[in-house]
Amino acid sequence: MNGARVLVVAAHPDDEVLGCGATLAKWRSQGAEIQVAFLADGVAARGAADAGPAAQRRRAAARAASTALGLPPPWFGDFPDNRCDAVPLLEMAQAVEALVARFSPTTVLTHHHGDLNIDHQRVHQAAMTACRPQPGHTVRTLLFFEVPSSTEWQTPSPALAFVPQWHEDVGATLDRKLAALQAYAEELRPWPHPRSARAVEALARWRGAAVGCEAAEAFMLGRLVR
């Protein structure tokens, strides 16, 4: 990945670690330049009295997670949490287009289109729209990650299934993913919730076992231009 420029377009802080944290740590160690961007805060829709302070804690957690993965500070957007379907897709796509213009990524990672969470779906659509394969576009690779407690909670359907064709061997960086996940301790749940640390590790071990390695993160390939 030396020389690669990677942009992660995620809905909420913690999606990046859950979906591709170990891969980001691996690619960064191989020389890739990586920028993580969040379009919503992940807490405002909960209606808590301390929504403002909660959002600030979530941002602080995101910065700590980026440090644990060896990444620069993330970029934060302000689209409405769990209400991205109320925003015109054009506005979200233009925000992602601005990020692409700013960072000139060769690889973009974003959500799987079939996730249950509506923000994940809209962020996927915005990223796909922003990364239309126009002549001269910098993005050559599009990858879609899974997020525990969203991807597998969707109603079973062939059209919405997460069927990975790309696996990253992350046996050497899984510990860094799990360390970064601890920055989001407020978002973790007890086992056997799929967003527990134990479940996240189990998924990585299973994805690895499926392709013959200690641990892996799985992706659906949206585009690869060589």
C-alpha cells in the first residue's frame, strides 16, 4: 500500500474501527496515507439531555481511536444522526465530493449498501455518487465494509446480503483494532451483543478462518481499476 491514498467515509465514529480498523492499521504501517471522515455524530438521535457533551465525548473517542491506529485526526461532518434519509442525497454526495477533491484518494472505503442503519445506507449512496467513474477520477478502488449490529441485523435477502470477495489478513494488527475499540467504551455492549469486544474479535477470527489465516477483515468489492 506504499503510495496509496485512502479515504474512509463512515456514518458515525466507531464505524471505522468496527468495519476496517485492523486493515487501516495494517495499510498505514505499509506506508499508505489515510484519512477518516464521519458524516454524522452517532449520538444526537438518542434524545439524551446531554446530547452536546455526548457528541463531544464521541469526537474525543474518535481522535483517540485514530491515534491507536496510527492515523491522523479524523474529519467530522454535521449531518443529522439517524436521519440522513431526511437530507437530499445531493447534499451528502457534494460533501463527499469535497472530501475526495481535498484528499485525492486512490482507495475509498465505506459502508455496505445493505446495512440496517439508515445512515449507513445513505453514506454508501453518497460515496458511490461522489465516486462515479468519470475519466481522470482519482479513485481506483472502492471497498465496502461490514459493521456488527447493522450488517447482520438486516432482513435476510439476496439483494442485501454482505458477500465478501476481498479479505485482508490482519493477524498482525487485530490487537490494535481491539485497542482502538476501547476508545469507544461507551458504545460497547456486553457479550453476546455483536458490538461487544468479544464478538468483534470472534468475527475477525471467523473471517480469518474462512480464508486460512489467524484473523481477517472482509469487504465487498465495488470497483477495482488496474
